[in-house]
Amino acid sequence: MKFCDLPISELTKKAVSEIGYTDLTPIQEKAIPEILKRNDVIGIAQTGTGKTAAFTLPMIELLSVGKAKALMPRSLILTPTRELAAQIAECFNKYGKYHKLSMALLIGGESMADQQQILSKGVDVLIATPGRMIDLCERGRILLRDVKMLVLDEADRMLDMGFIPDVDKIVSRLPAIRQTLLFSATMPPQIRDLTNKYMKYPVDIKVNPPTKAADTVEQFIVKTRPEFKREILRQLIKTEKVVNAMIFCNKKIDVEILNKSFNVHHFSSAALHGDMPQSLRSEVLADFKSGKIQLLVCSDVAARGLDLPDVSHVFNFDVPLNKEDYIHRIGRTGRAGKSGRAFMLITSKDYDYLKEIENMIGKNIPVSNFKIDEASMKSYKEKLEKIKKKNIKYSKVKVTKKYPPHRSGV
């Protein structure tokens, strides 16, 4: 089915056409007609399947009639991260460019005074993260009794991040008669409980999650030992013709440590994870998009929801603990028909996770023919040995305080 066949206005079709979209994705084809009928909808689909357009397009149509009142938004979209909220806002700006709908973005790390000023004028679409939304509600700076549509985006991630109590508080302030849309990559029991609590006779729509990367992505593994991972990764980046790359770690602390190591060795890199202030995260993303930064060392906050179409390489410094995250990570490259390469560093403790990933994608990931620079590796081993001896020496000294472990630049 094509966008031009949808029962939406010519203004919306014109905006979509200018972006270059023609064919609907499965989630869009199933969800948009049901939303336009004003049904409650449960959409199970992974990020990257076009689900943002699946709810923004019909919302634009349904909200095109009516006017917002001061401090009383007409619709509310809750999403777990600032990046996803910004991505949704960008979609509304693109698809609704020919409609006179007002929008506000409520996220942490931005000026609350500026956000309150926008709300005071009345908005048709309010996009928010739960924390900032709760803050404004408790200050009495926003009224939700005129909300006609509620969207819970990435509901399973909100569950993982501990936002469900906040979501409960927010929904309790909404009118009982409303349209509710819930989108999630998975449907754990807690999310099913939410649908029973928040929705009336919802239409269930499920799109099978992707189990393989795009054919444009070449995948490889590189076997190593834990203590050699940083040196191997640096050599690998030098060997590959890297235009730019995203490098994924499982922990935020490791993102910071690896980025510091890159900086010590004069690589153009920056860190991106959920504990950073929003202003800094936005600045880092802008620098990466513009080419000012070559390497983006990140947590899984960057694996989904970011519009980064021109990434040449993805490196998994850590094997993802969740096999589905592997697809999202390497899906950052090889987009829009362009070729990309994805590498994953494997140590002896990672083979069980690797097996799960290979079972999911239905094939074995080949071992890279990458050749180690023996001279550099020898120098690196000698440096490690010196640090080890130094640490052993200091460990024999009796101290009265416990100090944090030494973080070297290796």
C-alpha cells in the first residue's frame, strides 16, 4: 500500500511526498487506518519499522480540526528518552509542515521557563519524557483535562527505565474519555497490564521483529582477550577505511573510559550516554553528524531512535547482553541502500551471547581477516606489564584508606 492511498488530506500527502516516502511499512499500513477510526491501538513493532509515522500521521489528521487552550494540550506523547522525544518532534515538523498545529517538547536538560512559556500559549501536540512531565504537573504548570489522544511510545523501555510509576501518575490526570495508543517492541506482562488499565477494546497489531540486518551490512567478529580489546579496536579502526563509526559499550562507565582512551591516543571521538546533560548530548550528535567527530562511543541509548543515515562502521566493543540489541546496533550502518561494515569483539566469556545472536540471525558471523600489528601489540603488552607490576608494588603498601582503582589511558 502507498501513502497516496491513505484517507489523509492532500496537505499531509504533499509533505510526505516531499520527504520522498512512497510505500507504507507493515506497521503503518495496519495502524494508520485504525487510528483514523479513533480506535485504541496496541502496536508491537521494533524501532526502525516506521512506527513513529504510524501514529504521527493520523494524529496530524485528527488534530487538524480544533484549537488548543492555554496550558491545556490536546494530545500527549510520552517517550522514555530525550533523543526519541526530539525524533518524534522532528517527524511532526516534517509531516505537519502544511498544517497549523502547535507543538511543545518537554524534556530534561532544557529551560523549564521557556517550556512553560510555550505551554501558556496552548499546544496541539505535547511530546514529553515522564520525569519532566511529572515535574510540571506537580508544579501546577500544566492541565491535562483536554487531552484527546495519549501515545505511550517505547513502552517496554519505559518499563526497563523505571518510568511506569510516573506514567501511572500522569495518566491518572487525563480524562477518561480519550484515544490511547501504545507502541512497544515487546509485550512483557507488566505492559499488558497497562493496556488493560489504560485502554478500551484496543486493536492489537503486531509486526514481527527484524531477525537479521540489512543485506548492505557486512558483519564480522574479531577474537581477542579482555585486556587487549582497546588496542585491538584501535588497530582495527586504523586498518578499516572508517569515515565515521559508532562504538557500543554495555555500561555507561565503560563508554567514558573507552572515550578517554581514544582521546589519549589522539582519535577524534566523543561519548554519548543517558547520564549526560541534554545540551551536551545534542552538541555531540550535531558534531558527529557534521563530521567534526569521527568516532561516537555510546551506550544503547544511541542504538534506537536516532536519525544518523551516513555511518560507515559499527563496532561492538562489548557483545550486547540482549540479542535484539545487536540488530539495532549494527542497523546504524548500511542505511538508505549504502554499504556498511559491523565488527564485534569477542572474548572467551562472550560465546554464549554470540551463539544466541547467530541463532537469531540464522547464520554464523565470519571471523574477520584483520591482521594484528605485532609491533604495536608488543609495545602495548609491555605497557600493560609495567602497569601490572606498579599496581602489585602499591598493593603491598599498607594504607588506611581505600582508593578507587587506577584508570590508565591504555
